[in-house]
Amino acid sequence: MKPIILLGSGAREHAMAAKLTRDGASVQVVPGNAGIPNSHPGLDPLDFAALEAYARHQGVQLIVVGPEAPLAAGVADYFAGSDIEVFGPTKAGALLESSKVWSKDFMRRYGVATAQAWPFRSDEIAAARAKAAELGGQVVVKYDGLAAGKGVYVCGSLAEAEAALDDLQAHYTGWYSFLLEERLTGPEISIIGLTDGHEMKLLATSQDHKQLLAGDEGPNTGGMGAYCPVPFADDNVLADIRRDIVEPTLRGLQNEQFEFRGFLYFGIMLTPTGPKLLEYNVRLGDPEAEVLLPAMDSSLLTLIEATLDGSLAQQAVRQRPGAYVGVVLASGGYPASGFPTGFPITGLENLPVGVEAFHGATKRNAEGQLVTNGGRVLVLSAQGPTLAAATALAYEAAGLVAFQDKYVRPDIAQRPAPVLTQRAVN
């Protein structure tokens, strides 16, 4: 069994660890959580010297990175030139996610289809307000740095745009940058690939549900659920996405002076004038990973190794049949900055066949009970022959798991099927 260290502590990393273990790896998770086997809560994934010492002690020569923070901090750069390989881009490559302004410049340079945008600094709030007014408040405000999926404000009026800029000023101090983007319309999908900077192998299409409440209402979260594959993202849509987004991105990766060997996530909106890129992430999405990895028939371990050794072009990504739906069980009060946790979790032993539980924010209390330890506590991922069957099974499972103040968004994978314009499917 190939020994691997996996960095991260959420449900995405639980899904990654489960998949890599099925693929024949021996996975140690740093720091992990109470529900992930072989977790090491005493190790800090941002302490690269301690990570190296642990890797050498364990005979590990491959580190796979789950979240964005270690990548933005330069974990791939730290191990560059050593005999320990890192699956994930360098710090410069991670700018595709960690800086919204740099990322937008990259899209412009290489002709990636995307929304118009205007960069501002924190001392240019007045100019940003004027631009938002000029656009009638139909804007998206994006904080430049990492914000755990919550530094984005989608505005439908001037009052909402003003409130977003006020919130930006309240949350972030000192000098920072941000973007105003034109607000696009259309359904969103996620496409995630593995790339060595020259070749890209795409996983199944998926769709996230970012807002807290049913009907895509309420505040943005890290994601309340996801499903795959997306029925309306047919071959015509995918051909447009490859031509207008994936291929220009690959040309950019080949041209830039950094190495990129890892996951690349494309957040895409299918607009009336064709697919447009909303954002890159330099990692697997969360909660998309919790449906994409159970749906993957190919070996993730083999694909990672091929990405690192230059043989990715020879690989294919195979999917299992059926549909996969993941529903988040969240703490009441999430995504506010503070809410009570520490509540016992029951019912996980009663999950029906076809459902996997991935732990996002759990721990053991002094009595050894499994308790809540954050916002997105669990993701229950269900497989079924159809999207409706997988959805029903996921919600059946969610009803069997209990903890105080549990919240589940009730309409995951149940959006009405969109009618795409002719341009979007040509």
C-alpha cells in the first residue's frame, strides 16, 4: 500500500481519504477530525518542517493537499526539489484562487470567457460605489483574498451593493483589494479537473448549492449540498466549456512561469451568451468532492501519480452509473461567526445502504461522545439509479441523524431544469 499524507480536516478530506484508501493507499490525515480514520490532530498542516519530519519518519513520499490554505502558504514550494512530492500547485499557481484580482487578470490575458470586472483598493470605496451605481447595483463584489467561500456578495440592487461594500469595510481592515464584476445570469455548474499544466482530465459535472436557504435565498455559505452529474450539461455545453474556458486556461498554465500539478476547479455560469467562468479554485470543491469521488470509478491514486510523473495524457476518467447527491447537516446559526456547538450526534449507525457519511466538523468530547464542532458538521452522500432516487435516499438518511439545532437545506438537487438558450448549447 502506498503511504500518503493528506492535508485537511473537513468532509472533503474524509471523502478523499475514503477514495484513496479504496484505491490502495495507506492514508494519514493531518489534522483530520474525529470521523476520519488515521487523523493526527496534533499536527499543523501549515507547519511544513514538522510535516516533513513526520513524512520522513513514516516513509511517506507523497503529500496530497485538500484545502486552499496550505497551497496559498507554499507547501508545494517548500518540498520542491526534495524526494517528497506534493499534489497541488505552487504558491504562484495558487494565486488563481487566493487572489481574485490576479485570477481575473489571468483570464483576460489568455482569453478565458468571463464577466467584465473592475479592480479597486480599500482606499477606493467611493469610486467602487460610483461604479456600482453606474451598473444599477447589478454587480458581484469579491474580496481579493481567501475567504472560505464567503467573500462574495451577489447584488441585485444598489442598496444591496452598498450593503456589500459596507460589509467589506466592516470585515476587512488595513489595505486590501476587491473586484466589482458585472452580474451574470444563468445556472451555475462546477467542473473539476486534474492537470499537470499541459493536460487536463475532467471529472463529472456537478452543481453546488451555496445559499443557506431553499430557493437559493439567504447568505452565502461554504456549500449546503451538491449533486452529480448535471443532466443539462450535455456534450454541446461541455464542448463550449472546453473551447471557451478549459483550453484557454491550459494555454495560460503553459505560458506562466509556475508549476501547476493538482486539481483545478472551474465555477461556471451558463449565460444566454454562452458559458462564462466565475472563478477558479486550486483544489477539489467542497461539497462537490463528496459526490464526485463516490461517483468516480477510476483510481484517484493512479490519476494523481500520473499527474506527477507526466503520464496524465494516457489516463481516462471513468464514472460509475447513476446519480450522487450530498446533503450537508449544519449547525443552527451557521454561517454566522458564532453559534453553539458540542452537541452529541446520534443515528450514524442507522444509515441505509447506498449512503456514506463524511465528517466535516466533529470531535469527541471528554466522555468520548461524537459531538458537533463547527458549521458544516456532516455530509451524507447517497447513490441512486436516478437523481430523484439519490435525492430521496439522501434526505431519508438526513432524517435518521440527529443533533441539537440541526439544519438541512430542503431542496438540494431539486432546482427546476433550466431552459438554456440556443447559444449556450451550440
